Amino acid sequence: MTTLEMPRWRTDDLYAGLDDTNFTADLSAIQTGVTELETLFDDLDIRQSAPVTAATLDRVLDAMNALTARRLPLGSYINAFTSVDSRNALAQQKMGELVTATLPIGPLRSRLTAWLGGLTDDALSALLADSQTARDHEHFIRKSVKYARHQMTPPEEDLAARLHPSAGGGWTKLHGNYTSQLTGEYRGQPLPVTTLRGMQSDPDETVRKDAFDAEIAAWKTAEMVCAACMNGVKGEQGTLAARRGFADAVEPSLLMNGIDRQTLDAMQAAVVRSLPDFHRYYRAKAKALGKAKLDWWDITAPAGQSATEWTYGAGMKFVEEQFRTYSAKLGDFAARAFREDWVDAGPRDGKRGGAFCMGWEGDASRIMMNHAPSLDSVSTLAHELGHGYHNLVKAARTPLQKETPMTLAETASIFCETIIQNAAQAGAQGAEKLYVLETQLLGSSQVVVDIHSRFLFEQAVFEKRAQRDLTPQELCDLMTWAQREAYGDTIATLHPYMWAVKPHYYGMQFYNYPYTFGLLFGLGVYAQYVQARSEGREAEFQAKYDDLLASTGLGDARSLAQRFGIDLHAPDFWEGSLNVIRAQIDEYVRTVGA
């Protein structure tokens, strides 16, 4: 398929268009619903220090769930237009209307948190005994109690929530819209930066280098805008973290991601210990490419050769077939996603880079990606379908029960990606084997090594941003410093503008290490699947696994991991998952002969 022939996601099953009268009516109804929720909060006196009764809690949580259930499909519908065409003025307008209409939800959530924060252990026990709704939302309530310890005064929280769309949220929107339209000149032809980045996976090094040079030149023209966005987002986040009494900028992300500092430290220490092994991979890859050292444009270069032409059509077929080797349910799910046009597959001008999955309506999802003819892109498709499967199995939960921390949100995606990559590796020999190993290690190294560089960079940015705005050159210098810390001396030419490339920096803080957690946790769970399969306990594992996915909004990461006998504080767990990758590196080095 050409880019133009690749499927685009279906939107008319929700509304006929952005000018559909039903869409307009539902958007208007959301505003009315928000007003009614505000009135309910006032009538029930939902505020700090007010008593929490079972009857009041039931009404509040039911109303919050009902409004959220109506709001989420509207947001996804509008995002289905803005994410693939940032020039769509009507979609941008409608997104602005939705943001404005739902703006009071933030302050209401803060009021709810402050109200629940006053619960003592005895009061919470009594509440759980009296209310089924409370029991169903116990994790949400306990999480709110923890959040309440770090809230500012109610007026301050109200103001912060109302200012966010014009502050950090506005900078985030600007970065997304501006960079989605950014182009660079490649051999006399203007191309989107997403296309230029994709070309850095070309077998021809001259193509990769010219595309890299064009991309860097494009980011140079955007550096002032992106630096302003970075300073705006990190300035707001750092200020609020300090005002809320957090020890540092990392601590709010721990609460948001459902882990503690000991878990993060154990994982990060294991990552640092693994870096020399990844450096062996980079040196072996340089040898495979006939170079002394890799340049940045070589990191995603193919190694080996695949007899399969990984078109999008071939990828769909392969994913469905391999998902069926795990279970009929997973295979049927993939078939449904393709049949019902859930995927917007190809890159194009105005479409944002990367890939994501978002909930749609009911148990359906929508997936955006930028397919290139490679096993890596097929793995991305499987990864995002994993998120969709996660949405499927937790569909029966209430919106508040579905709120999943990023650490656990990556479990199903990594699991599904592993199914695909292991299937491609089975029976592969020679150049094909090297190609598959390269795909596996490229993905793992990005999530371990490059994510580590992003974590280090963001830590440094927060520290320095607390003093003043950072210049584009300072951001570039911090980026290359972090890359050297992670990649060592294995990369000759670095990418100083990765801080502008990655949209993750412009959203929630530390939108990086949860990917590493997801990879290593997903590999640990997959290892248990392999053991269960060898013992004839596949059905038992599948039921337990689906229950885990359905419960990711019902407990923190450590308590849910314990269902599989995993201790997230134990270095051995993290080392065990990294040993899976080390074995692949050993095989890669042997195959290359390095």
C-alpha cells in the first residue's frame, strides 16, 4: 500500500461529522452537565473538612462517572481529527469548545480530593462497610487521600486548574500543532519531519544522513518556539510541585504512576547496570554496518535482511495470525479492529508523529500510527492493539475505575509486541535472524537506553528551570549530555534536538520511565506465560492476565504485581527481565561476529 492507500480510521460510527447536529447537541449537553455537577457539589457541600457520608459519596461518584462517560467519546472524536490534520480549523475550534466547557471538572476533582482527604482510617473503614460504591472505588478513594496531602488551598487548586489550558496546556497544544506542520528540505524537496525521521530507517546510509541533516535543520528553525513551549510546561509543573510540597519534580509522577520511590530506584539502578550490555549491541551494530561507530542516523538503520515485505497489509495478517497463537479472543479482537477500521495507518502532512491508542466508545478503540515497511512498524501496530485489548477487558469498569497509571498501561502493549517479535524470530536464520534481533533490540534499547537519557534530561531541565528560562542552546547541551550518559562513547553523532522531537516532554511530567517499567514488567509477565504454557496452564494464565488488565485502575503497581509473585522492590526481578534482553544481545553479537 502507498501512504494514500493505507487505511484511515472510521469516525462516522460516532457522528456524521464535526458539523453533525447530534455532535453539536452532545457538546452542548456536556456544558449543561458540568454546570449541574457544580451545583451538586455546592448542594452537597463537597469541600475540605466537610463530613463524608456514604449517601453523599454515592451521589458524587455516580455523577462524576456519568459525566466522564459522556465526555470521553467527545474528546476522542475531536482528537481523531486534530491528531491527523493539525490544519483542520473546525476540529481545533471544537476542541477549544470542549476544553472550555469541561474546564470546571479540574477544580471539581480537586474539591473531591480535598473532601476525601479528610477521611481517617476509621472513617474510611466505616464508609467501605456502608457503601458498595465506595467498595467499588476503594483504590480511587485511597489514592485521593494521598493526593490530598499535596494539595494547595482550595482557591489555589481552583485557579491552577482554570489557568492550565492557557498555561502549560496552551504550550503543549502549540508544540503539537506547530511541530506537526514542520517540514525540512531533503534534496530540494520539502518533506514533513515525520517522513524525514522515517527515512532514517532506510538501508542506504546516504539517504539516512541526508534525512537526518534535513531534520536537524528543520528543528533549528523551530528551536525558539519549542524552547518557549518547554519552558512554559516545565515552569508550570515545577512551580506547582513545589507549592504542593513535593520533595522534587519526580515525586508527583510517582503518585501519578502508582509506584513508590523504592520501585523507581530499583528499576533505575538495574537500567544503569545494563548500559554496558546495550553498548555491546551498539558496537556490534556498527560492525554490521561497516563503521567504527554509529552515528545518530544509524540507530534505526536496518541490519540483516527480511524475506518478508512488511507492508501494512502483510503486517495486519501477521499480527492477527500470531495473536491467535496466544488465544482466539486476542485474535478475534485484532480481526475486529481491522474489520471496523480502527487504525489510521499512514504518515501524511499535518499528522502528528509517533503512535497512540485511545478509547472510543464502549469497548472500541482507535489507533494512530505512521507505518513504514518494517517489522518495527508491525511491532508498533501490535503494541497499540495491546492497548486496545486492555481497553476491551476493562470496558465494564466505571470511568474512575479505568484510570490506569502509565506504568501499568504498558503491560498489554509490551506483551502483544513480544508475541509478534518472538514469532518473527522463531525459525529465522542468517540475515533474517539478524533482522529480527535488530528489531527486538532496537525497541528495547529505545525503551531502556534512550528513555534513560530522557529521564536524565528532564531531571536536569527541572533543576535549571527552577532558576530561569533555558535557551535553545542550553536545552541542546543538556540533551547531548544526557545522551552521552546513556549511550556512552558508542554514538559518534548525537541528536541535540531530541528535546524538541519528543512530544512526551510537553505533557505530563516524566512521561518516560513508565515505558521502561512497562517493558520490563511486561517481559516478566510474558515469562510467566511461557512457563504456564509449558505446563499446560495456558487457560489459567489467560484468565489471570485478563483479570490483571481489568484491575489496573483498582490497585497500585506493587500490589497488582504481587498477583504474579513479582516484588517490584527486588533487584532480581528487574535483572531477570533485563537478562532476557541481554541474551538477545549475546545472540546478536554472535550473529554479527563482533
